[in-house]
Amino acid sequence: MKKKKTPEELSDTDKFRAMFAKMNPNTNTPYLVAVLISLVIGIGGVVALVSLRPDFDVLVVSGVVFAFLTPTTTSILSLMKSQETNRQARETHLSVNSRLDAFIKAASDAARAEGLQEGRDKANARTDSLAGKHTEELE
């Protein structure tokens, strides 16, 4: 079983993902509840109007109620879709950033290894030249 990392062991990207997951759960429930509540209020209002004023022409008023509910419901659903799109864009951004961080770390490790090897080669060449001078002095 994997050991859970402490906050100090997490990278910045992982910290942001954890914070974002707490702030924005991947759920559309609040939006759907808002749509359902608005529909229940609208239908309840029309039913109350019909039952309280049976002789009054309620078609116009009920049409106004539903004409108000339609754009409201549409705007709530479009907000839900835009939030989903933003969430996907953020996840893509985090994915690219984490890959970029890994690429930069790999390039840094490769450059360090190359520098260490070059330093060893120069040290060996210097040692060989010093050893050559000492052997000439001994001859």
C-alpha cells in the first residue's frame, strides 16, 4: 500500500491539485439542484395561481412564469458547462505543468551528469599531464 505523502513532500503542482480538489469537487449537483428548485417554484407558483384564481385567465401569467424560468434554467446549465470546461482546462494546465517540471528536472539532471563527466575528464587530463611531467623529470 502506498504511503500518503506529507504536505512537505508534495510538489507545488500536487499541493495545488489537493487544494483545488477541496474547493471544487467534480460534481454538478449544486447546479442541478438549483434547476430543480427553480422548476418546483415555477410549477408551484402556476398551480397556486390556477387554484386560487380559477376564473382568471392564467395562461398569460403561467406563460410569463415559464418564460422567466427558461432563460434562468438555461443560464444555470450554461454556467455548469463553463465550470466543467474551466475544470478541464485547469486539469490540462496542471498536467502540462507537471510534465514540464519533470522535463526540466530531467534536463537539469542530464546537464549535471554531463558537467560532472566533463569535470572528471579535465581532472584526468590534468593528472595525466602532471604525471607526464614527473616521469620526464625522473628520466
